[in-house]
Amino acid sequence: MASAKFQINLMALQANLLNFAYMLTSNRDDAYDLLQDTTL
């Protein structure tokens, strides 16, 4: 049950995390890679 709630919360934050990753990398593809590596 806690795992499902965590997944829902993580998905809700994904857009914000992607924006933050883009601010760090200044590259869209690198930001997606960083987000994927972070959420694995």
C-alpha cells in the first residue's frame, strides 16, 4: 500500500523534477536522462 502511494506522489512531482533537472543540465535530453536515473 505504501509503495502505491509513493508511486502516485512521485508521478505527481515528475513535471517539477523535470524542470529542476533541466535547470541543472540546460539540455532537454540530459534532463530526461537525469530524471530517469533519479526515479529508477
